[in-house]
Amino acid sequence: MAIRLFETRTNNSNVPLRVAMGHFATSHSHINYYIDLTLTKHRLSEAREVAAHLCGKISHSQVVDTILCLDGTEVIGACMASEMTRRGFENVNAHNTIYIVTPEHTTGSQLLFRENSAPMIVGKNVLVLAASVTTGYTVQAAVDAIRYYSGKVAGVCSIFSCVDNCCGFDVEAVFTMKNDLPDYASMASHECPMCKAGRRLDAMVNAFGVSSFT
């Protein structure tokens, strides 16, 4: 059965929030909304709006050398780098520019940087950009990796977030559970009330999208 998406009213009229209600499973939890960020991440006009919104939330005094893009947010990351450059954000790397980096994931969900990409993390001020922050597992892995490679976490931002703070950092987001989707719920599978009520899963979801059960 196809998942039916609808646009929900939010505090940001320039970027739509597309969601579907149901019983969904991620790699870490069960959720009652699937948030479809596909067009937000890959349509240039929406990516620019997200980038401008997030850059407006980040202190102009914050030094950013690298944007670490999680969950397929590279287009938004590139737009943010362009917007930060236009606004005069500082960086301290030798080439006076902002790097856009995507990590490699190991089988244990750890983040890995090869010898050719590690220099963009080592000694750099790294801003973590995620599609969504719900359980915080992905952001925690990013923070751990940055510190392992001797980088400094410059902040955390995302398109959607359930929390105001993650791993000790304020999360700057375009959409939040509190303001835009107050009945959103994320819970461990063994605590899921829909599972306890005998409701079957509608789909599996991850950063690439949704796979419905037929």
C-alpha cells in the first residue's frame, strides 16, 4: 500500500513539511509520522530556503571550516556554505573556504573518513548538518567521529528536530516537534503502543526514503 503524504501547516511558509501518518520503523525506533524530506534535500529552491533559515539561526561569530552532511543533505550543505560565505562567516583553514564533507558509514554505524577526506576534519571547526534529529544516535556518531579525528564541533543543525539539545549542543532546525508537529512520537520498538495494540508496521523508513509493506 502506497504511503499517502500531505503537507502540514508550519511556521515556515517558504518550505513545506510533507508527512504521512502511520506506524513506521527506523533503524533505532518506531515513529507515528514519516517525514518526507526528499524534495527539501534535493530541490534547489527548497534547499536554498533551508540554508538561509539555518544560517540565520547560527551566530555570525561562529567559525565554520567544514559542514559535515548527514542523511543526504549535501545540496543544503553547499547552499549553506555559499550563504555563509556571502554573509562573511569566518573560517580558519588555509584556503579560506568551507568544505562540504559526507562521511562513510561502517557496518557498526560508525563514521569513517579516508585519508583523502580526513584533512577536512582534522583541526577544523565542523558544523553537523542532519536531515532530522529524533533519537540522536546519528548526531552522536558524527560528534564522536569529529572528535576522534581531532576536529572541533561547531554546532548541530537539521531540517527537523524533536529536541532542542543533542550531545550537549543546541540544535538549530527549520521545523521542530514543539512548533510544527506536536503529536510526533518516537519510541523504542518494545515500548511502541501501536505494536502493543497489534497494529502492523506500514513501512520501513530511513534517510533514503520509505519502503511500504504490501
